[in-house]
Amino acid sequence: MRPGFSGRRAAGMGAAVLVAATGLAACSSQPDGAGAPSAGAGQSAAGGGTYTIWDPYPQYDKSSDWVKLLDTCGTQAGVTVERTGYDTTDLTNKALLAAQQGNSPDVLIVDNPVVSTLAEAGVLTTTEENKLDVTSIAPNLLAAGQLGGKTYGIPIGANTLALYYNKEVLKKAGVDADSVKDWASLTAALEKVKAAGKKGITFSAIGTEEGSFQFLPWFWGSGANLTKLDSPEGVASVALWADWLKKGYAPNSVINNTQTTSWQEFATGDFAFGENGTWQLANAKKTGFDYGIIPIPAKDGGTAPAPTGGEFVSIPVQKDAARYATSQKLVSCLTSTDNSLTTTTTLSYIAPTEAVQTKQVEQNAELKVWVEAVKAAKGRTSDNLGTKYPKISEPMWGAVQAALSGSTAPQEAMAAAQSTAASATQ
């Protein structure tokens, strides 16, 4: 999931359920070349030929660095690449349908929460089968593409969430951003900001996967686990947000805020903090005020695990197993250390390897906080949750909505959510 809004938008998770509940996704408009037939199954690998790649980046045309890289990787592998960019939700459905028809693309790039669903449906090969080398990939990022002890691709990059802050608002309130280390110090900062006549924090708590995505750093940062929504830790995370609304540290608008509208609130210059992602960096430079970025603090200090956004590059099952060797060359090329810097820069991601992360920070010091956030991040389907995740996420975001609206106490809201999730995941 790359939930961005300068060229990206929110989407959901399905195959029926999948496209309805996982997440913020890749982009936008009508895909260029949508509907083109797959050249995957049934073609011989001998003598080059055409290899198909499907990705969720329809905003990139043939003149883009991304498509040029695909073509270069094809040339190096001795084949012609036929690339099609689809909207994320459309891509998931098309991948499932193509697999049923035995006509999958050779290389498939999908939003990371979708990987477990495609793997469970038998659409993807494992890295053990296709010989992809994942030894240099950060384990916390790789986990989003793992199910049942097997790995089904390589993350092309990742993004996540942090707290943007308005330097002028904090200065007038007498708050040092570096003093915000845990929930207590953040809440104390919000209290001072309100007393100074400004607004505290804005975020997205909308009743969709977008709301869950923004809530997870606080939920995980409390020490809670998705298999036990109503643990004391889980209840504390909901109570934190509810208390902020009750005291006026966060506006009631967060209940309906998307990440886009939340960002628009922060961009007014009235708020001290705004929870948002890497994808807003370009917009941050356009706000007209000095800003900074800090990691989302965990309850008792340290960086809270935020959910990872980003896609995985996978190799779908083919009738002709001889094709895998060339597909492996294509994926290895796209994710190599040399090309990863180009890819992650183009897609506004943090690289999945420490070597390339170091290069990114050398080129842009502003990315240091995002590298730290990604190192602490966690896949929503990690902990072997796989396709259980959307069945947990929906009752969780419902509980958050109920608690923030004041209709239900945090304890009762999370207890009801846990009951629903437990029944759905049995």
C-alpha cells in the first residue's frame, strides 16, 4: 500500500473481502493499456520473447523513469517487456481472474496486504521456488509478504507514518519538538498548544481501512496485538484518541477525515501536529510555514511500529515453468541495489535494504526520520495474520469510531470489536 495523495488515493481490499478492506493503495486514473492480454502463460522462454509486467502505477507513462527501468531490465534479460499499469483494486481482481484462466503475467507488482490473499489463492510462486534472493531485505518489511513460513516476493520499497509539526505553532506554545518522546509528553505538548490558542493534532479516523492504517501506530505503540483488540493496551490506545477529542486537543472532524482532508487541516497552519506519510513531503514544502517531522512515539517511549505501505514484486505461477528463470532476472534487476535507489526515489519510497537507505539519506537528509520510522514499521498482515487481517481491521475501525463519537466507552467498543473479529477469524 502506498497511501499517498499527490497522485495516490485510498482504496480497499477484496477478492470479495480483500478488495473491500486492505488499504490505501496505488493510484488513480484510468490505466494506460488496461485490458491488454497477458503474454505470460503459453509462451516459450526460448529465444527471448515477450514478458508481461503488471503494476499499480498507471500514472507513469513510457517516458517515465519507472517504465524506462522496466525496459532496461527487459533488455538486460534478453526479452521485450510488455507493461500494463492498473488501478490497485482493479489489478487485484485482474490478477485473480488471470490466475483462474491460466494466463497470469510473468511479473506482478501488488500492494503488500494483497500478497497473502494471492498466495492463499495459489496465484504466486515462493522465493524458494523462483530462486529470488531476499537475504538483504529488512525482515520487518519482508514479513508483509510472508504466509505460513513462506515468502512470496520482494518489497520494492516502503513508506509509513510519522508526525509532521508546525515549528511556529510549537514555538508560540513553548514546546520543544524534541521533548515529545512518549504519549505523556505528546499530550502535555497538545495541552500547551491549546492554552496558547492554537489547535493540537489532526489525523484520519474515518471508518475505513484508512482509519485503521492511522490508528495502528498508537495501537501497536501501546504494546497491543491485533489478535486481542480488547487488551488493556488496546483499550488504552483508543482511550488516548478519545481523550484528545474530549479535551479539544484534536478536532471532531477527525472522525470523518481521510488522510487527504487531515493533511488539508494541517496545511492551514493552525495545527501543531499532523499524522501523515512520506507521500506528503512534496506538499509539506508548499505549505508556506516551517515544518519538522518526528516519529510517532510509543506509549512508554521509542518509535511506535507504524504500518508499512508499499508494493511487492512477485512471480505468478505459470504453466511453463521454464519462464521463471527470466522472470527472476527481471525481478532481480528491478530490486537490485543499483536500481533500487532509482526506483524508490521515483516512487517516493524508503528502500527495503539498509545499503540503499543509507544512500537515500546521503542524498536527502530529510529522509532520515522516515528511514527510522520504516525500520520500526510492521506489515498489517504480519504475525501470520494473512487474510485474517481485514476481518480484524473492520471491527477495529468501527470501535474507534464509536469511542471517538462518544457513543460507546473505549472498553466496551473494543470488547465488541474483539468478539466480532474472533467470530470472523475462527
